Amino acid sequence: MIERLLGGLTLAVCLVLLLRLMLGRRRRQRFDAAARQAWAGGRQALRRTLQWRTSRREAASAAEVAEAAIRRARSASTREGNVIRPKSFRGPRKPH
């Protein structure tokens, strides 16, 4: 299966290169420009896709970190009305 796929790709590349050799100078330049543009577009699309997946993963990670920080802040303090007092403020402080 893979051998047939690789063989087909090789044949397609060879046919495209043969077609390019048969073109005149101006058409060859136009063909090369179109090929470069298609290559750049494909690379850009791949890069965008990979960055999208990475940024999505990072956003999910940032949300988890924020949620953990909120949980820690809530567990380390008590609410008295609208006043939040950390547990570290309860005991007497040592003088310097």
C-alpha cells in the first residue's frame, strides 16, 4: 500500500518536472512563481493550524492555572461579609 502511494507520488513529481521542461521561458517562470506561491500558502496553512492547536492547549492550561489559584485563595482565607481575611492575619505577628 505504502509502496504504491510513494510510487504514485514519484510518478506525479516526475510528470510535473517533465511538463516544466517542455514549457517556454516565460511560462516556466509563471509556473515556478505559482508553485512557490502554492508552497508558501501550504506552509502558512500548516503553521496556522499548528499554532491554533498550541494556543488552544495553552489557553486551556491557563484556565486551569487560574482556577487553581482561585481555589487556593479561597481556601487560605475566610469571608466576613464583604471582607476577605487571609488566615495568616489571624495570629499575632512577631516583632522585628
